[in-house]
Amino acid sequence: MKEKKPSEAELAGEEQARMGSEENQNGARRSGPSLLRPAPVDQNPLRSEATMHMEAQPRRSRGRLNREVMNRLGKTLEAYYDDVRKEGVPDRFKLLLEQLEERKDKGSSG
Amino acid sequence: MTLAPSVREAMLAAVPSLRAFAISLSGNVDRADDLVQETLLRAMANINSFQPGTNMSAWLFTILRNLFRSEYRKRRREVEDTDGSYAESLKSHPEQQSRVEFEEFREALAKLPPDQREALILVGASGFSYEEAAAICECAVGTIKSRVNRARTRLADLLAIDSADDFGPDQPTRAILSAGGRG
């Protein structure tokens, strides 16, 4: 039954309702606010890999995602990417291009 | 005749980003570097089909993406390499915290369907427009948009599974979130 996709508006509404009610209910037993999900309530945090791969999970905490979450996600993605980018051009690729050019030289002009 | 210096420079300039793209796609540095190498080989072999003045980076990304896709089809049955070879290869980070964060992030990224993963990376990290990403992936702009959206939603979901408090506990964001949650 949950698999029927609710509309964007419905999701947004649910989300707001949850953020209001569940955050309060769980505020006491949760040590801190969840960064990426407003209130992960009855989602088992130790879901197995198999479960995580399933597309059709109950869409409880999805729907319209918190803007903060998206910003955070975006920044992490950029940081993750830049981490590699900052390594610059490894020597092997500089050498490779030189070699390819030399080879092309011999091939085309000879 | 050797490459025009500008073409050569453009190719080299694209390598860092190309590697980042390849690592994000494959989750494995060695595979990624092989992909980049193969991409450069193809590019050089077909350099005449590159039109000077057009986007070298996008051209190379297209080649790499296609190589990855054909390789992926071959390896589909193999288990994704999530053994941490990426983490091991990482250079030291200024902050310990980001290391944990990246590792979690890499694992989550690896769980996305390839379509979504590449769309998210191209738009969210490589700096391509939706239109450019659509051209690279040979699909409609709307398709890219929906893939990016689904990828974001999925990632947020995956990353919240592990203790969300461990995921980049930066105080300002938490303060905002907690304030928002109570309001």
C-alpha cells in the first residue's frame, strides 16, 4: 500500500507533520538532532545491505528533503570530488601524453 | 605534427576532474586511473574528431563515461569494489572527520544506480550544466534532472542510516536543524 507514490504536495505535508510531531516525541530519547533526516523514528538504523538496495522502501522520511540536508550533501559531494581533483595530474598521464604524441609523430609523418 | 599546445593543455587540464569523475563512478582508484588512461588513448586516437574551441572536458567525459558503461556491462555480475581501496589511497586529510565522512559518502555513492550516480556527479560536482550532462549521457535534460533528484534523495537516505550525528557534525548546521525541528 505504501508503494503507491504520493504526490509531491502530499509528501511535503507529511514531512511537515512529522517534523512537528515526531521530533517532539523523540526529542527526549534522541541524544541530538539527526542531520540528514528529521526523525528516523522506527527505521532500523542497522538495516541490512539487502534492504538498502531495495527501491521500494516505505517513503517515510523522504519526500521533500530538508534544504539543509541538500546543502550539506552538495558540499560533501563537492569536497569528495575536489579531494581527488586537488591531486592534480599524476606523472603517468603526463608521460602518457608525451609518448602518444611521439608515437603519433612517427606514425603520421613517416 | 604534435598536438597543438592548446589541445594538449586542455587535455591535461581536464585530467584532475576526469580522475575525480572516474573515481566517483568506479569507487576504485586503480580502475579509475585505468579508465582515464584508456580515455586519453581513445582521445588521442580520435583527436581529429575533436573540434577546437568546443569543450574538451565534456568531450573527454563523454569518452570516459562510455568506457565505464561498457566495462560496467561486462562486470555487472561482479561485486562492486567497496573494499576501501579508495580510502587507502587517499592522501592525508587536514581533518580527521572528513575522512570518515568521505568513506561513508563513497560507500553510499557506490549503492546508487549508475545512471543516477553519473548524473549527480556531473551536475553536482563536475560543474556541468543539466544540458551538458544530458549531452554526455546521451539522454534528455529532464531525464538528467530526475536522476539527479532521485540520487540526492537516495543518498540522503543512505547516509542517514549510519548514525546521522557522525556524518559531518558541523555545529552551525545542527543548530539550524535543531532550531527548525522544534519550530
